Amino acid sequence: MPVLTSSAPTSPVEVDSFEAWRERMSNRFVRLHVSTTRPDDFHGRIQGRRFDDVNLSRISASVHQVDRLPKDIRSDENRYYKLSLILSGSGLIVQNGQQATLGSGDMALYDTGQPYSATFADHTDSIVMVFPREAMSVPRDDVDNLLAHALRPSQPGLIRVASSFLEQVGTALGTVSGHTGILLAHNALDVMNTVLYAELGLDSIASPRASAVAAIKDYIEHQLADPSLSPSTVAAAHFMSTRRLQYLFEEAGTTVSSWIRQRRLEHARRDLLDPSLADLSLIQISSRWGLADAPHFSRSFKSAFGEAPSEYRRTAEQNGDRERSS
């Protein structure tokens, strides 16, 4: 995974030429084809920030369409999910024979690894979040079932929370600090995972295998601080053999040990970014997540994020100091 990066705050960019807009948008994250029915009086406004492996943008523009074509999708490129939240106006997302008609407050997911089209009405204001597919803890098959669907559950409480949260983050793109932005971006991913689990009835549409993996991952998430957490203890807690447990995770594209390690390191990484935890030593932070062996923690962290924990924290603090002085 890449070393921590966060782009600096920027002012919104105003564009009064469709050609300039098409050039700006056609290679944003992935190759896209951009078109409009009104090229002569086009106006667009965009403000974007990168927070680690999450990109957030606020976009307002004249009527236009964005197409991700099969010829532009390469098997060796990174695959991302996109989340579009309509703040005002309307949009239409089409992918895999499904379509989501979006109005104010609606949101939808789509996958950059598959062809799609996104059409936005005149003066539509939206937040777009782009993040690696691996960032979703919801089983991928279940997420794929929800692509190009307007997220409007029968109990919309969490959708309102998620929409409000994303809107506030999008509004603060020009002022939020790098560290705060990174934490907010990852918190937004946590909110979306919660929305999909709790509000979209995934248990009712998931296969028994996917449901079992989701339940086990949820159990692991709540037991990460326990240093004795292991495949055998997870298997025992779910009344299955370790072999059966390993089989379930192999089908999900990982291993139990790898998943536990990945989640512990991710939580430790977020703690290293948190200014309120600056007084905690590295071993105190790693121990919070069941990683009491300091040398092993340091090696695993560097392998995952490109820097040793001490270097990572120092880089983060230096970036924070530069942002506060700018």
C-alpha cells in the first residue's frame, strides 16, 4: 500500500469552456469520455482533494454525460468504487443493465472496472468519492448487487447521516487539514460500510457463505484488541473447524490471519494520525490492537505502508505542522 499522502487544500476551479472541462474530467482517476448537449454555454466548477487512498470532489456543472467505455478498461489497472451523492439537481447512473435515477439527497455506487455512464442535469451539484474496492468490508458480491441502485432503504436514517456527513466533508475541502481530512475520509468509508450492512438488508440477499464471512469479519473487528485472537479462536467462536474457516476466507480472496493483521494495522495507522493520541508510545498504540510484539509490529507496518511506524508518525506530524503554518 502507498505511503501516507494528502493533497494540499485548493480553491474551486471555474471552467467556462466545455473543451477545458472535458480535458480536466477525461482522465480524472480513470479514462472517461465526456459529452454535453450544450457545448457553447458550458460552465463547470470543481474542487477536489486526495486523502490517502480516498479522493473526494465537489462538482457543479452544466448538463453533461460521463462514459466509461470497455475499450478504456485495462485488466492491470487499479479498480475503484465511485460514490455519487446528489446535493441538488438530478443524475442518472447506468451500469450492468441497472440504472439509478438520483435526486437531491440520493446516492449510488458504481465500479470503475466495468463500463458505466453517468448523466447529470443542468446545474447539478454533487459529491463524488472514489476509493479502492478493497476499502469496503461488505462482501464484494453483495456490493456488486447494489451497483447503480439508488440507496433509498425503507429506514433511511443512516442514509441521511451519511449524506449529511459527506456533504459537510465536501463543503470543507478547501479548509480541512491533511490529518483531519484523512480521518474524515476513512470515517466516511466506515459510515458507508455501516449503511450497506445495516440499511440495505444485505443478509437477505447475500449467499449463506457471504453472510457467514460478513458475520465473522464483524466478530473479528470487535475482538482486534485481544492478542490471543487467531484463526483457531475465531473458528471456535463460530462453532466450525479451522479448515472450514480458512475455506470461507479463501473463497473471499484472503486468509483469516491476513485479514486480522490488515485490520489491526489499519486501526494502528489511524491512531498514529490522531493528534489526540500523540502522547501514546508506539507500543501503546500497537497494543491497543493486539500487536504487543514491537519489532513484529514495526516490520509488518513498514511492509504494509512503506514506512516504519515511527517514520510514519513523524511524517504525519511534519505535514500537520506545515499545514498549520501555511
